[in-house]
Amino acid sequence: MDKKKITNMEVKKKNRNDVFRYICKQGTVSNPEIAVRLNMSLPTATQITKELIEEGFVEDKGELRSTGGRRAKALSAAADVKLAAGLDITRNHIALVLANLAGEMLKCEHIYQPYASTDTYYRMLSDKLESFLDGNGVEREKVLGVGISFPGIVDLDREMIADSHVLGVEAVPFAAISRFFPYPCSFMNDANAGAYAEGIHAEEAVRFFYLSLSNTVGGAVFDREELIQGKNFRCGEAGHMTVVTGGKRCYCGKKGCLDSYCAAGCLSEVADGKLEHFFRLLDQGKTKAIKAWDSYTDYLAIAVNNIHMLLDCEVVLGGYVGSYMGVHIQDLWEKVAERNSFGEKEPFVRACGYKEAAAALGAALKVTETFVSQI
């Protein structure tokens, strides 16, 4: 009897969750539409939306236009009833975002602030967040929590930043950071966060490798609404796979890592340190940009093809380079296709959908998704 009762409760919870997510995705819907699309009875759909309206998660918007017969009630998600903040910490900058329950990025801000492993830095970070929330008129009771993205190994079992070569820290407990914030905090690796933003609200269950091409190169495996973490939370660390034996020295201390050949700086260094300017030069056909791009894509093509051979899935290019790549991704695909052993005609590499603050957004969405899963 108890087992049956638990099962019924789980079914009801799943139905509620499915209904709320469907309303978030569609914008404005009716109970009859929900019943048909989610394959449930009209009384069940009506009862669920009634409960969600009473709890403040769904709003009654009046009636839809009649298509003959009685007009159906128009329903929309009250997506802004709860919000999450996202912070992406890098060596020299901070990105802040605000996201709602529908997964929409409402606001975004970038701040120049070199990282320092000090109490002063984290107090400043908390103050910046409060200013960001104040500037956007956010009522604090709406804030579910803060998702924080770090470049490095984020060990969820031991609850610590296990290692970050980029920031020069290791074994930093989550609690040593979260104590500066008056909200629940969750932590993610930056590439994992970018992948999460890319995949969690996809139209259908997807599987892809997310290759983050920023000041450092990282990666993540996203598989049907979940991140694959690996035994030591190092799954997807493509930046440290060897592409040139005995090649350039990487910041990790080894030689020939992909990071040494495909970090964003490999391109921006020929354009006064500005990646956007590099791609303008490339669009203009400037020789130095073309030469740098040709070399860059030679190494990137090796990595993309190797990843695809191992995982047999789409490769999504994120980070700064993925955001700016645009039509130039065709240059990369042609080199990948030449290397591909199976002669695949359809491109299995694409640029990311989120072009701005993807890691900060992904960290915020982890917070909202945890909450929504309990609705």
C-alpha cells in the first residue's frame, strides 16, 4: 500500500512539473492544449493548473480567442516569481546574470576585477552582487540562491574547488566562499556551466560535447539533461589533451596541450588583445588574421575530430571564440571533414547558442532547475 501511495505521489509530482515546464516553454496556453500535448485528462490538467495558480506559479490571463464554442482560459507562467543569480569568476573579470524560472536571462553585467584568493575579494564580490540586484529592483525574498562558476576542478563530493591552475588555488572549501553571501550557493565548473546553459532547455533531449574556447580551454559532456562528471570531476578536460608531442608549454606545466594552441589569446594576440577586433580583421581578409586563424583551426580540427570519434556526438563550440566564430565555423568544418574517417556529410560541429555570459547563466539555471524540479 505504501509503495503504491509513493508511486502515485511521484506521478502527480511529475505531472505538475511537466505542466509548469510546458507553460514556461509555450508562453500562453489553455488547459485543453495542456491535456492534449502532455497526454493527460482534461480534469487532471485543470486541477494541476488550479493548484499552480493558487501557489502563485501560474497566472490566469483571461480567455483565449474563440475558435468555436466556449473560450478556453489563457494561462501563463509567473516565471519571475522566483529568481536566481549567476556569477562567473575568471582571472580578470566577473560576469553577473539574473535568471527566472523559465530559464530566461533577464539581466547581465560584466565587471573588470582581477581574482584574489582573499576575504576582501569575496566581500567585494558579495557587494557587487547586492548592487547588481539593487540596480535591477530585485526583491530579496524572490532570490532562490546564487550559482557560482569557477575555472577549475569543482569536486561536488568533497564540496571544494579542488584545483584551479588559472586562479592559482586548490582545496578551497565551498563554505569558505558561500559564507560571504546571504543566499544559498551552488558551485559549477565553468565549462560544465556553459554546457548546462546550452542544453538544459533544448527542444528535445540532446547529447553533445561542449568545448569552451576562452582564456583557457575546457570541456563538458552533456547527456539528456545531465552533465557527466567523471570519477574525479574531470570529465571533459579537453584543454589538457595532447595535440602536439613535445609542443608548446601549457600553463599546467606540460607540453603540447590543446590549451596552448586554442585558447582565445592565440587569436587576440594578433589584434591588440581584443578577440572582437581579431574577427573584424578576419572578415576584412587581413593576412595576419588569416594566418593565425588557419593555424588555430588546424589544431582545433584535430581536437574536434578526436572528440567526435570517441563520443560519437555533436561538438558545440562555446566560450569567447565560439561566440564570435559565426560563418568562419565553415573553415573549421572543412578541416574536420577531411580528418573524419567515416565521411560524414552533415556537420557535427556548431557554435554555441548562448553568446554572452553562458557560464554565469548555466550556474544560475542550475539553481532554478533544482527549484522547478520540486514544483
